[in-house]
Amino acid sequence: QIKAVIFDLDGVLTDTAIYHYMGWKMLADKLNIPFDEALNEELKGIDRMTSLNKILARGNIDLSEDDKNLLCDEKNAYYVELIKKITEDDLLPGAKRALIELKNKGYKIGLASVSKNAFSVVESLNIANFFDYIVDARTINRGKPNPEIFIACAEAIGVKCHECIGVEDAVAGIEAIKRANMFAIGIGRRDILIKADIVLESLKDFDID
Ligand code: B16
Ligand code: MG
């Protein structure tokens, strides 16, 4: 029996995925590293430093930890500028309705984003009140596709993993949900999110019943 729904943030509830993309593209261009759609897909749901390492590997570039930290800071500063403009209007279609429906029907709601900016985005979207628990990405040791973040969220909410549905737009996120032994709803394309139990085009098609 399902008792909780745990959402990813970027690309599921709001389209910050495009801002992450713009940030990484800016860095890749600067470093003369080709940045295609396939590489961008690989970065979705992946934490900041791991994302940078994937981009550098594509360009066969080796940098010191200090230089990599500077690049991560640069990308984040750019990203933080972009997300300043976020308001309630930036909720993706169906997101608010899904949250309201779940609340009204008594389901627990969690947020499992690896983004260290998740709290500020949730505040800007004005949806903080819906969540029974929001994972602080800083407390997570292993990012998606490791299931840690989803398991930690279920534990904090006080439900078993098999009583949860996870909702994700990223390949790494779907894998994390499945490894956590949860039901996985993919948001996006069936041909990309092949490990999801079901795939919806957007939350507009979400119906808990
Ligand atoms: P930050 P999610 C992820 O969020 C994004 O999908 C990913 O592209 C980003 O690199 C990551 O957060 C880290 O974000 O740099 O803000 O800490 O999809 O798990 O909500
Ligand atoms: Mg995402």
C-alpha cells in the first residue's frame, strides 16, 4: 500500500534543468569541450562536482581540486543568478494540482533533490508547506544513482521504501528509486527513462488513484 510520494525537484516540479544546462554549457564552451544533448542527459540528477568531472572527462581535461572548486563555484554563481527570478508561476504544469491532491488524500510528501539550492527554489515556488520532509543534500554521502537520498527521505517521513512512489526526470534518479525498492514514475520520455515503472509526459497526467 502506497503511503508517500517522494519528488525530485529539478525537471519534475519546476524546470530548473534548463538553468543547470545553461550553467554547464557556459563552462563547457569556455573550456572548448563539446556539450551535446546526450552529455546533458547524463548530468541530470547528478551532484555538482560529479557533473563537472563528467564534462572534464569528455574534454580529456585534468585539473587540480582547487581549479575544479573554482569552476563549480562559477557555475553555481551563474545558476543562483538565474534562479533568482523563480516564482510560483515557474511550477511545471500539473505540479501544484498533484501536491494538493496528495495532501487532500492524506499521503505523505517528500522532496529528494541533490541540489544544494533546493531549499531556496522551494521557497521561491511557494510550496514548502506541502512537504513532510525535504532532504538536505549536504547530508547525503552518495548521490543518485545511489539510492541513499530516497531511502533517507522515506526514513525521515516514517514510511517503508516499498510504500513509496518516487518521481524523477533523470535516468540516474530513476535508477536510485528502483534501487531503493520504490515504484518509479518517470517524467519525460519513455525511450530515455527505460527503467521507470511508468512514464508520464508531465505531472498533468499524474493521478494517485
Ligand atoms: P546544485 P535534482 C540536481 O537536482 C540537478 O538535476 C542536477 O543537474 C544538478 O547538478 C544537481 O541537482 C546539483 O545542483 O549545483 O544546485 O547543488 O534533479 O536532484 O533535483
Ligand atoms: Mg531532476
